Amino acid sequence: MKLRELAHSRTGDKGNTANISVIAYEAKDYAWLERHVTAEKVAAHFADLARGPVTRYALPKLGALNFVLAGALGGGVTRSLALDAHGKSLSSAILDLEIPDRPEVLGARGVAP
């Protein structure tokens, strides 16, 4: 399943660093996201973009995960020739991340979890 089925996202920037938040639509989905949306998975998803480490911060009371992608904005807004130097489109891009289906979703599709 795509991450967008369980969460929405916001993006910010500071210099050459992108900050991407993934926020569960429903509190019951947060633990699933925390388990399956790891820094390693996000780093692999953005491997062509992020030139530095990807760090994840868990915010369970908000039902959110925050990812900091170092070296992801081509030098930053004032130095980059990228069309989206602020990285705002990264919030949409992260929602294309594939995560495992939740067990109840598999059951609804007639597949054994």
C-alpha cells in the first residue's frame, strides 16, 4: 500500500536541509507507520536526492514522524537551480513510499495476513 493511504505530509526547509513530516490520519495507524516508515526506508526512497544522512524523530503524541534529510536541496534556495528549491514537493513524493498492507486491509482483500 502507498503511505498516502494512512498519512498526509508537510515539508519545510532550512538551507540545504529538508524537513518532512508524516502525520497519521488516524491515531490507530501511528504504530504501523512508526514500525514501517524508517529512516533507512526514507533514505532509500530519496537516494537520488538526499546527499547526507536521514534522521527520523518520532512524535507519538502528535501521531507523526519527522524526517530530516541533509544535503537534499541542491545547496539551498539561493544556490540551487532546482525547480523546487524549497523542497515543497517532497511531501507529495514521500507519500508514494510503499509500506506493507495492514493486516485488516489484507483480510478485506481476501488475503491471509
